[in-house]
Amino acid sequence: MDTLEKLNIEYKGKYNFLKLLSVVYEEETQLCTITFLYPYQIEELPEEIRVDVLDFYKKLLRLNGQVKVKFKRSFLDERLIVDSTIEYLMENSKSIFPYIERDNITSSHFEQNVTLNIKLNQDIFSLIDDVNLANNLRKYLEKQFIANVQVNIEANEDTLPNEIEQVELPPIAEKTRRYEVKIEKKIVGGEIVPKPEYISDIHTSKSSVILSGFISKKERKTFIQKKGKRAGQERILYTFQLKDNEGTIDCVYFCGKTHDKEIDALEDLFMVVCVGDIKTGLNGKLTYYIRKISAASLVEKEVIEIGVDNTFIHKKVVFPDILPREEQENFLVEKARYNDFIMNNNIVVFDIETTGLDPDICEITELGAVKIEHGEVTERFSSFAKPKFSIPEEVQELTHITNEMVSSAPRIEDVIYDFYEWSKGCCISGYNIIGFDLKFVQKVATEIGIKFENEVVDAFIVARQSKIKTNNYKLGTIVKALGLTLEGAHRAYNDAFATAQVLLELNKLK
């Protein structure tokens, strides 16, 4: 039985219109904040409700510290629902988020019933488990709002480009330089992945930026909130400058009273790492509006400069295997015949496993590949790579790659360089690599001063161009539809080998 049920038993269902949104306990201040939602039809909650709920939770929790209750009105505004949907997709579906346009997300409601409609590119729709995504999104929205939510995910008329031959490698964008710092202590907000950018590289507005440096010119100010729910209340504002070894930026932090002491105690030349948004401030200059702050220290290691060849010293770590033929040639058995694309090109088919979906902050943990020559799989390339940070538990469960398995693996820079040398002169292929795998490989390649200029054929697009009758175009589905097998899915070499078989099958001469 949850605490809200106990509350309603205590008060005989008097507060069954409330929904528990969050419970946050701050160990340092020993403050437990419990936030509830209430329907938008209620203009304002009577004070007696606040008193009853606070007294109940004080008795129930029996904490040594303080208990605070907050109430938020659950407005079923279309913009708010769409914003929450985008926030969820950005955090939990990063592989498809770049293909989603805000205009393709619509929301409507009647009383407490909300209908959310999402339209996706046909090709992207075929890659996802739409039922599972819809269920997870529904649960998320029903937690954020007092509503019964129905989520409909459909394919629209858009598709990915139809060209499948001579596909050029997407241009390598100017990459963000990052360096490492060590988190010493969390001060405000949640965990920070400690890979800040250089302040001197910040030239435009940008969201969710990680910066690190030393504090100077810190000032504490108070003001009276003029608008919104906190109108008339006193607010605390800190301004300071953050300086790394290449630049300085003005910073603003709107401080809650629970963190006032911690921020006030930060002295000049104290090193921090922060997360926040870069915007143009009132003074017309770019200003850093901070949300999270942690104490930090520098990591003593060489920073690899982007595009400078002589900063990377390569050590060969991967030695590809020559694969034996599965069966002896038999002149009585007719060999498979393939089209000119297969017969006239050497093709490297690869796949990667990573610590997450965002190439800017996540890392490659495994790279597997095979080489096809004249219609035969002849060589295998496979290696783990040791990430700088731990592999999240949910990723370990999906890939079955643990931190112990990669603890003595080579660094990814050496693996990518060996892969670059091994794939020279070959066409590069894989399954949905244009939207995912290539971005990770390009990021590492750029850092060590090399550039993949191979032609690219995405096997996913080849499958979409074929006349296979199937409900979706996930790799496992296509493998099954072609009568092939995929053993050990979500491991790089296994997925690469299966993709190679798919590519060969789809290019057979019938």
C-alpha cells in the first residue's frame, strides 16, 4: 500500500483527488520535500488540506529532519503536454529524437482524458517498438499530470532518402573540445558527467552546457518576485564569473533557500563544474544560467587537441582474423551469385556497442566487423574498448558487456585507428549506421586527426528498398524474414555478421 492510499484511509477518501508527484530527501539539510498534483478545476487548495497532509506525513515518516509539502495545479494545457513529451523523448529515445518535429506532436483533452498523437518518419517508425514506447510515455505523462492519457504513434508519409549506392559519409561537424575533471562533491542538483567544454569555444546560445572553472567576483543579491506563483516572495540570486585556462564567462544562479549556505560558502578560486544554459543576458553578453553545481578538481592528463595529428601516438591493438570457409567448395553445388555491387567492392560491415545513445557524452565499448570480398566473408575484426566511465547497469543488462569485461581493454582511439587502417579502400556498411554508429566513430576519428572517406551503404536502407513483406525493419525482424539467424544480439560482432548475411542475401541474383 502506498502512502497516498494510507492518507485517504486516514481521512476516509477526502483527498483522493491528489496525486503524488515526487519525494525528494536532501541528506545534507535533512529536508524531505513531498510534491503533490491537484486537478486544474480546483482554483486554490484550502489551508486545512496543507495542514492535514503535512501532519500526516510527519507522523508517517518520523524523520529527524523537516518535512515540507508542495502542491502543483495540473493544467492540461496542450503546450505543456507537448513540452513534457519532447522532454521525455529527448532523454529516453535519443536515437529517434532527431527525426521528430514538434509539429508532428499534437495533444487534445476532454475533461481529464488526454489524447497525444505522434507521427514519425516511416523508416524510423519501422525501427521502434511503438507499443512499448507508447506505454512508457503514457506512464510518464500520467505521472506528470492528473489525466488519463492515450498515446497514438503512427507513421507519416516521410521516408529516409532512397539512394542506396554511392552514399557519401555525412560531413563531420566541427566537434566540441572537452576535457576531464574529477567530481569531488555534489553541491546543487543531480549528477554531472564531468566532461566540460572550454569557455573560449562558447560563441552562441546553447542548452545544457557543461563548463568548469574557478569562481571569482561572487555576489549575493535578493529581489522580490514580481510575477508568477512566487509573486511577492523574496528570491536569492548569485552572480559570479567562471574562469578556465582559456576563457571567462558571467554566471547567474537563482538560489533556493535550502542551498543558500552552500553557495554563500563558495570562495574565490574555488573550482566547480556546472550544468546550465548559455543565453544573452541583460548586459547583452553571453551569460551562463546555472542549474547544477558540483565541487571539482583537475585531472592531470594530456588533452587531445582536435585535428592535430602529432598529439596521438598509435599503438596497434587489434589483429583481424582470417575466417575459414564454412564448407569446402563442391563443384556439384551451385554457388550463390551476387550483383555487381557485391562482386566489384570489398565491403566492411560493422557494428558498435556503447554506454548510451548520445555520442557527445557516451563511449564505445565494443566494435565488431567483418570483411566481404567477392561475395565471401573473409575476415573478422573484433575488440572491446575501455570507457573512461562506468557502463550503466541498464546498458550492461542489454549488451551483457560488464565493467569487468572491459577493464583491461585497449583505449578506443587505438581501436578506431586500427579499424580505419583495416577498412581503407572498402565500402563501409552496417545496420542504421548513418543515424547512430557513424556518429560515434566519427567523433573518435576527429579527436585523433583521421577522417573516414569511404563510401557508405546502410543495410537498413537496402532492406527498406527491398520487397520484403514485414511489419517492421528491425535487424532481428529482417534476419528472420530472410530465413537467417541472429545469435547473441546486441553484441557488436554478432550483429555485424548478421548484417553482412542480410546484405549478401538482399544482393543475390535471383
